[in-house]
Amino acid sequence: MIGNDVVDLALATTQSNWKRKGYLDKIFTNLEQEFILKSSNPNEMVWSLWSRKEAVYKIIIQKGGIRGYYPKKIECMNSDFENGLVAFENQLFYTITIILNDLIHSLAVENNEDFDKISGKITIENLKKINEIPFYELDSKLYAASKSHHGKFEKSVYLQS
């Protein structure tokens, strides 16, 4: 399975005030709050952690997990953008996060080797949903896929076998 998430930083800055009282406590674990407070760019850290959590959440749902709002159950174990580790229950997920200007894009997979199998070359008409789970159809085969959009950004990826 694969998950991805994008954050439009310009839009996120106007839509959410993460500095307001209680916001960080509602969404981030104590460890994640440490990453934010120690970061040289706390705004980017907030949204990169959020993006990683969302990408992992998409895998959880693809695997039959319960839909809902439980951001503190999904915990970023480090603040490393290139080799992110995210835990949910007894599972560990691997993430990569890229920040370019006003875009944060996170990819999540179950196996670290799967990063080499990710393709972003998707034609939207080949993106299918089966039981609300996205798949990419190519040459009559279905591949795990993920689509994300926020503000002016949209990213769709799939996992080649």
C-alpha cells in the first residue's frame, strides 16, 4: 500500500493557527511537539509532521482500518524528512517528505524498499476507486494508489509491483 499527502503552506497558514492554545496538544504527541519546538522552522515542521501522519492514515484506511480522527495514535518517531519513521499501533511506516517553496509532499509506504517502486506518472482517467480505496489501472492490472490535494497542489502516485 501507499499513501501520500500534500499541504499548500500558503493556504495552511491562512486556514489554521497552530499556535493557538491547545492546538498542538490536540494533534501531536509529546515527542512530536518537541520536534516542533526545537525546529528552526516550526511552521514547516508542524505541516510536515501533519502531512506524514495523513499519508500513513491513507495506508491504514487502505488496509481496512477504521475511518476517523485519531491523529495522536499516528506518531512520527523522528523529524527526518528523508528517512521518516511513523508508528501506528504495532506497525512502522516509512516516509519521505519534500518541501518546495509553498508545497509539502509526503509519501508513505510499509516497506522501505517500496520507495523505488513509486511512480507519479498517472493519468487521472486510470485512477479507480474500489470500496473507496484508490487503485491505478495500467495494462489491465491494478496497483495501489494514492491521491491528495490541498489548495493549488495535487499529487497522485502509485506503487508498481
